[in-house]
Amino acid sequence: MTHHDKKSVADIPNDPIVVEVQGHSNFLVTVGNTGNKFLTEIRDNKTLMGIKCPGCKKIYIPPRTHCPTCFARMSEWVKLSGKGTLETFTIVRYAEPYMPKEPPYAYGVIKLDGASTGIVHLIGGVDLNKIKVSMKMEPVFKEQREGSILDIEYFEPSA
Amino acid sequence: MVLKKEEPQDPSVAFRYPRVITYKHSLGYQSKFAHALKMGRIIATKCPVDGRCTIPPRIVCPMHHIRQTEWVDQGQRGKLLSAFKINFPMFDSRTGDLKSWDTPIVSIELEGGARMDGWCAETDTSKLKTGMVLEAVWRPEEERKGRVDDILYWKPV
């Protein structure tokens, strides 16, 4: 090859460059058999389902395939009333991308009656300053449901 | 633990998770390489021990563990070392979507001795022969961003 002329590299600047990079992803995520049952019951029947461990008898919600305590395979579904008790909460006052709604709003952990674990969800239908731990809560479902955990619009204090 | 094979259910619940993550990073020592790309030039670092040129440039020679301070112009042409074509849709990291890739990916030994990869203008892989000479085709200067895809593709000479 004779095309190559040895140009000087001295005229090429050396000062540091900071680049802005955008990473894109667009994953299709299936929720699996267990998540599928949980979400379709909410979507189709407005019913919250827990799953019971055959070993330690704990009832988990959201359900999972294996008990995280004793690693047993779980398959026994338990229908829950949806009502529960607020165990803890936090109020979000700033906006970040991908938040489910505009702040200010509250997140809480609601321990549903009959379940051994709490479920994290939005708290609504109440003045944010009047939320108290140990409040009795119940779910408010959306009219249009699509098989998402956000088919529950929020949990509100029981009347 | 051996998991029992289960009867597959209809996975009717699935979600799309479109995400865009923006971050900034300094090119550091490689900045000169990026400046060169903006100027339509390809340069490489050269090892002071054996003269091996590396792209992307490295501050330390990976073979001799010695600092590389010399930059060498690599010209605009190179010899084809290998080529392959992806015949099924693959993810495009710039969009996150599946994309069909028509252009072969080529590995080239440049006139200056460094090796680099790129896209090839010749989509018929039967016409690609190792040793053939390819030439860089650049984006218009005003569109260059100091990235390796400022070289649009390599075309046979």
C-alpha cells in the first residue's frame, strides 16, 4: 500500500473531551407463572392473592415461586380480603423519571390481613399529613385494568 | 436444588420497559483519538518496545506494560483481515430495539499497522476477500462527534 502518507499528529488537539452517552433499552419482561396469576386476579377479579409456603406456612404477598425462608416450592394460593394495616410509610416530595405519579404522594407498606408479609404500594384518598402507622387500609382499583400492580390505584384508609 | 419442570402457562402479563439512561464520561487519554476522528483522521498509540499500534488507543501497552506516548497516523486505508455478517435481528444499543444488520462487520489492518473494526459497504460477503484494500468513508465533517461511527463504513478500493 502506497497511499499512506505519514502525516504529523502534532496538529491534533490533546484537550480532554467529555462525552454525553445515551443508553437505550426496551425490554419485554414477562412476569412468570406466579406473577401472572397474581396480576390477572387483580385485573379480572379485583382480588389479591397470596401464596402459602408448605414448610413454614408463611403467606407471601406479592407471591413468589419459592419461600425465601425455607426455599420450598410454593403453589397453594390464598385469597385475601385486600384489607390490611399500614406498617410504615414515606412521603415523596421530589420528582424523578419513571415515578408512577407526580409528587407529593405517599408510599406505604401494607400488611394485608391473613398475609405474613407487607406489600408496598401508593397511599391515597387521605391528606398526606394525616397518614398514621397502624391505619386500616383497603385497595382502590382502577376502572380500566391492564394486568399491572398499578391496577390498584392506591390503598386508602378504610371507612 | 433441582427444579421441577412445570406446565407452561399463558404468560399473558408482560411489560415493556423503555428506558433511556444519559451519562457523561471523560475520554481522558483517548481524547486525542476522538479529536482526530472529528478531523477525519485515524491515529493509534504505539508501543515503544515492539512498535505495535493499538486502536482504541491505550495509555499502557497491554503486552509490555509500558507507557505509550507516541501517536501514529494510520492513514485512510487498510487490508481486510476478516468479515462476518449477522443474519438475524440484533439489539441496537442506540435505540434498544431489534434491528436487521445488512452491512458486514469487518476487521481491518490499517496502513499504520493498527487494527480496528468497522462496517463494510459491500453487503455481498462473497465479494469480500482477505487482503483486499478498503478505504474509510466518513460522515460529513459537521456531523462528526469524535466517535468511531464517524467512519460510516469501509468501501473496497
